Amino acid sequence: MKKIIVIIAALALMTACSEKEGYDVHIKTVEKEADWAYLLNVQNNQLVPFDSAQWKDGYQFTGSVERPELVFFNLKGTNKREPLFLENTSITVTPAEGNPGSFNYEGSKLNDIFEQYNDSANYYSQENQRLYSEYQKARQDANKTREDSIRGLVEGLYDKEQAYSESFALENLDNLVGLYIVRRKLVYSMDYQKLKDVLGKVPEDNQNNAYYEYLEKHLAKLEKTRVGKEAPTFTMKDTAGNEVALKDFRGNYTLVDFWAAWCGPCRRANPHVVEIYEEYHPKGFQVLGVSFDQSREAWIKAIHEDNLPWTQVSDLKGWKNEAGQLYGVNSIPHTVLIDPEGKIIANRFSHEELREKLEEIYQ
């Protein structure tokens, strides 16, 4: 009897030792494209290599991860970065026949789901590129009617893509792909309540990952800038180098307008905001522009080109702008309307909605 127990224990130990405890990724290529390839992940907001492989009938990576994560396959000396959901299993990646630059994945459930999402998402991306080319041609031809028509098509396409991404994400909140879509595609247009509702649907066993952690932190920022909350104050230098504090605008309805010289949608919105400002400034309406630029020259040039008459501030830190971080801004233009007592009364709205709100306030 003791011998049987010993044999069973030995077999159990052998089985346990043979179970896969890490990842084994084989990226097959027809010919050597580079001597070395890397797997990259995000560290301190930068993509850095954490694993490498030398070419031998492809590239073979082995190791382990504490939890599934999105990484990128990169060939040495190139900017090519192919996304890959890495988990502790055997994954084979092969070039897709008839579709240059695309790959097929085997052995990974997460990558199967990601491929399914991309099947439709890629259509929207290609269609957007096509429309952009047409838009550029219309601009060269000075065809304003065609420009406006294409802009409408682009906006409609964006709405469809967002609807598709939201539907797919909500069906996959039990895995990392769903959270990835929320983080990369949807969070930019989500207000506090929308994001809170989505996170409330994420199962507990899918909360121990970088995407959920980011979304929770972002939700905390949005909570502080909800309608009815006191607007977080900040101080930043204007174009002349003088310090300007948000609290200096107390006593007036004030629009905080996050923008940048390089932001096309921001620049297109500027003339509308100028028109609104000129109409309501005599009644006390104020605007404080907060730029996400890094180039002082580009920032100043855009202010003059767009004839922006209100106070402008920036710390020239780009997306790391301290006021933007404070307000959870992850896309621009981003607008916040503050009442004379310093409370937020509207958040993330268009110039049409701003005009309606000011008509109500100053009637």
C-alpha cells in the first residue's frame, strides 16, 4: 500500500513539474528579417524591451508573466510593433496569407478575441484613411462643400466605430481585451458616471491588471471634477511668464479650455469659441486657455493665428500638463465651465452646448 502511495505521489510530482508555468512564443517568419527581435512592454510610460530572441526559423521567446498583459513584437532596427496578448501558454504567430503585415495567432484565447475585434475595427481604420485622403484632396482643390461633406462622413464613421467598440468591450469585460478597448478607445469620451457603470460590471477576477488599475485612478480624477464639485485650482504661467491662478477668475462664469496648437479639432473649434467669447465677455464671461503644447513658439503662433483674445497658460509639458493631469484630461479639446463660486457646472461639451448654456445663464 505504501509503495502505491509513493508511486502516486511521484507521478503527481512529475505531472506538476511538467505543467506549463510560463510562456513560449514562436513567431514564424519565412525569411530572416532581422538578427534579433524583442518583446516590448510599457514601463514608466515608455515601451522598453523585456525579452529578446535571435532569428532561427523565426523568433522564439520563453519566460513567464505574473498576469496576462499586452506586449509588442519588435524587429531590431525597425519601428514595426505588432501587438500580442502575452499569457503563460504556448503561442504561435504566423503571417496571414494574402494580408501583408497581419498575423494569425494560435494557442491564446485572448489573442483569438483580439483578432475577432480587429476584424471589424480594421475596416473603420481603413475607411478613415480613405476619407482623410479625400479630405486632403478637397482642401487642395479649395472645395469647401466637399470638405464639409467628408467631415460629416468622418464624424459618422467615428460614431459607428465607437458604438462597435463599446458593444464589443461590454461583452468582454471578463477578460483583458475588453478592458484594453475601454482604455484605448472609449475612456476619452466617458464621463464619470459612464466609466463608473462600466467598471462596476468588471468581474473581480479581471481587476488585477494594469488597465483596470489605470481606469480606477482615472475614475478618481473624474470624480473630483464632476458637475457640482469645486473646481480643483492650479497656477500656471501665461505667455509673458506671469503666474496665473484659476482662483483669480472667481466671481465670473469661466470656461477652462484645454487645447494645443497641434490639435486639429481644437483649432477648428477656436473660431466658434472666439465668437461666443466676444458676445458674452461684456457680460462677464471669461475663458482660460490651457495649452498641451511643448513648443512655446508653436503655442504663441497658434494664439496669434486664431486671434484668441483670452488669457492663455501652459507649462509646456504636453500631455503631462499638470492642470490636465489634475482634471483627468486624456483627449482634447476638453472644456470645463465653472460658476462664480468656483463650482463646476458643465464638463466635456461642444461649442453649441456652451452657447446654449450661456444663453440660459445670461438671459
